[in-house]
Amino acid sequence: MSLDKQRQTYLLNWLKQHTKIHKSDLRASVLTGFMLSILMIAQAAFLAIILQRLIIEQQSFLTVIPYFLSLIFILLARGSLIYFREKINFALGQKIRKQIRQKLIDQFELFGPAYLNQSTTGAWSTLVIEQVDNLHDFFARYLPQMRLASMVPILICIAIFPFNWAAAVILLCTAPLIPIFMILVGMGAADINRRHFKALAYLSGHFLDRLKGLNTIRLFNQGEQQTEEIAQASEDFRVKTMQVLKMAFLSSAVLEFFTSISIAIVAVYFGFSYLGEFDFGAYNGTVTLFAGFFALILAPEYFQPLRDLGVYYHAKAEAIAAADNIETFLNKSLPQQVDNAQPKTNLNQLQANNYLDIGVLKTIEAKDLIVLSNEALPIVGPLSFSLHAPFKLALIGTSGEGKSSLMQVLLGFLPYQGSLKINGIEFNHLDLKSWQQQISWIGQNPYLINGSIRENILLGKPTATSSELDEVIAKAQLSDVIAKLPEGVETQVGEDAVRLSVGQAQRVALARAMLKPCQLLILDEPTASLDKQTVELLAPYDIATNSITITHQHDDMHDFELVWKLSKGQINAIKESSC
């Protein structure tokens, strides 16, 4: 489905809004471009003067040496300005791309894994990397050039008009042909680019998912079929890419055609004027060689800003297509974020209402709680339960019963119906970010960034001291592991922690959780890849005052005060606290 004009206008304004905090960079880019145009006019004037004096006035070469020196100075100045303008433009695009990319990452953090798992990793990577990068030329090229395209031609006409009004009129009359054609070409360019992005996202996600599941594909002998599917996706992407290139080459060719026609008309006018066929255009009745050379040198430069704008108009269409996906994702709301008109309650504000001391969790209560998917479909429930701090709860049950989904609700990543209260406050009324700062979570396959072991542990508390770091390393049974590594705690774990075993990665995650002060620890099979002796030494359940552990291991139930079983949409207490 193509983007309608109203949607394109909205997206264009949305893109321009991101330049508000970077107006100084945009103005600097336009100013340097304007100064380049003034120097270019001065350069054309000096060249025309040199030719006038050497050819018509028959003066000696020594008389024009000052003009040659001035030309050299102008060339050096233009080179320096071009360099600085390119740096300004790149910095402008880089700052805005970083700003938009940070918004996307914040949105990922807000939505959580329950939502992100609905699409492929490749599709999200395309959104954050390729599509954000495709906004660069819009901010770094198109916007500054759009302002220059409205100023430079007028400046050149003003420069030519005192010497020959006919040449200035010819340029003014032929210039509108270029923007008219740009509008016609641009009407369909955004839709072509949008289809191109969709094909790229599909190909990226399809290829990455097959790459991750390579062993499974080999196991079920599906290699040939998956190869055909990737080939088909690649062919679709190739067709979309060629459509984009065809549009770009077509627009460039037609722009060059109209520019050449306009310059040719100016050249023909001066040619017939020198032959005595035309006697208009000059104020004193004579068309000088200076006026002819000056106008002909500036004629290509008169159209250059418009031609550049035509080239960058493709970048505008590309940016609008990318912005359609980015803006849609950034403005997407999860169901639980829509139905609350009441102001959010920060944890620190609850003390004034006698609900909660600062940072202290007292109760978690649910009544007829139904966990919903992001499409508002019921997953598990209705559930009713009550937890009073301090508690150490084990939640058991077979796979698919909804244990992880229930935890996703507590983490704020899934919507719900019914009632869920934290210290008597409905969960939907809490400041979600403030609540999440009080929670630590450890999964069966913990995620580690592509950095050092130290960097991964310090994610829990970036301001931790060396003694605090050493303490959690010892508690997590990481000391012997780190001692065997060539670079110790500075060892890089690699992409997806490939340099560590699953058990070692879990120890790093446990150390990270130990370092972060929290009021609630949620663990999803955190010790599945650890041996029983190590599990007993780690005692991960003592990291926080309150913990909820999803586990399939029934031989360590004595470590928990509470044991609940989730089965057939109901919670049954197997073990109650003796307190």
C-alpha cells in the first residue's frame, strides 16, 4: 500500500522536528554553502576579467597577475570551506541518527522481550541500523541543499543582471523546469524505497534466523528448501534495488538534459549577439566578452544547487520510506500503557501515601489476573495470589503453562486484565521505569554484551568499587574461571559470549545481579547449566530479600519458603511459609 500525500507530509515534518536542537549545525552548513557561492561568483568574475583584458583589450600578462593570485586564493578558500562544510554536514547527520537510534533502543527497553520476539532479530537490526543510516543524507545533504537551492540561483541572477539582463531572464525562465520534474519523480520514489526496505528487512531476518538454526536445518535435511527460499528473497530484494536505481538514474538523466538545454540557450544568445544578430540584453548596446564569459561560467553553477537538490531528492524519498517504519514503531503503545489517564506513581512518591517506604517492597497482590499477549489475547489466568515480603518463591510447572508470561507482567512487558497491586497500588498506575529499577532478572540464557567480563558485571552497578567487584566475583564462583583466562577480568567475551561456556556466562550474570541492589529478583531457570555442587555454593536465591524463581528442578525445594505450581491456568500452593 502506497503512502498517501498526507502521510508523507507528516513524516517530512516529523523528520524536520529532529533538527530543532541542531539548528546551529544546520545554519553553519547553509552559511558555508552561501559563502562558497559568493567565492564562486568572484572566481567567475576574475576569470572573465582576465579573458577580457588578454583577448579584447590586448593587455600584457603582467597586468592580470593580481587577478591570477586572487584566483589562487579563492581556490584555496573554496577548498577549505568545502572541507569544513562536509565535516559540519556529517556531524549534523551523525548527531540526529544517534538521537533517533537512542529513541529506538529506549523503546526496545520499554517493550521488552515479549514484544520483540514477535519479529526476527534481522528485522529489528535493519530498523536500527540500515533504516536509521538511510536518514543521514536527508539531514546532511537534502535539508542544507534545500535552503541553498532557494538562495544561490537568486544570488547568481543578481550578479549577472547588471551586465546582461537577457542572460539573467533566460536563466530565470528555464529554472522552474527542474523542480517541476523533481516533484513528478519524487511522487513515487518514497513508495519504491519503502518496498525496498521491506524486502531488505525480510531478507535480513530470514537469513539470520536460518543461520542461527543451521544445525536444526541439517538435522531435518531442509538445506535445499531453505536455500531456495533465501534465493527467492534475494531475487525479490534485487528487483526492488534495481527499481530504486532506475528511478535515481532516470531523474539524474532528465535533470542533466534540462540543465544542458538552458545553458545551450544562453550560449546561443551570446553567440548570435557577437555575430550582430541580436542587439538586446546589454545596457550600453554592446555585449562584451566579459559579460558573455561571466554568464556562461555562472550558468552551470546557477543550476548546480537545483541539480544537487534533485540528486538529494532521492535521499528525501529514501528518508521518508525509512521514517515510516521508524515513526510507526516509536509511536506504538503497548495495551497496558493506553488505558490509564491517572498520573503515574513513582516509588519515592509512595512514601507520602504510606504505601511504600523508599525502595522497600512489601506486598504483591493479584485478583482475577489474566495475562494478555501484545495482541490482547489471554495467555493464562485468571490468577489470584498474595505475596508478603520477605519471600522466596519457587514457581514450578510444565512448559507452556505461562510461568514466564506471568513474570513478563511483573517486569512490565505484557498487558493484563484484572488487578495486580504493588503495595496496594495498581500496577498500571506505577511509574514503570521506577519499578523496573527495583528488579533484577536472570534468564536461562543470560545476555552478555560484546565487551569484557568487567564491563558485563559492572552493568549492574557502573559506580561499583574494585573491592565490590572482587567480592561478587568470588561469590559467583568466577575467581577460578577468570584466573585461567589470558587477560583475566578484562577478557572479551565476544559476540553472544562465544568465548564463555553457558555455565560461565550464567556466573557472570549472577555476579551482575549480586552487584545491583534490588528489591525483587526474578530468575528463570538461572542454574540450568550449572552442576549441583556449584548451585549449592552459589545460592542464587540469597541475592535479594525477595525472589521469584521459575524452576523445573524439584530436588532443591527445601531452599524455598514458598513453592507454587502453575497448572491449567491455576496456582496451587505446594509449600507455604512457616513464618
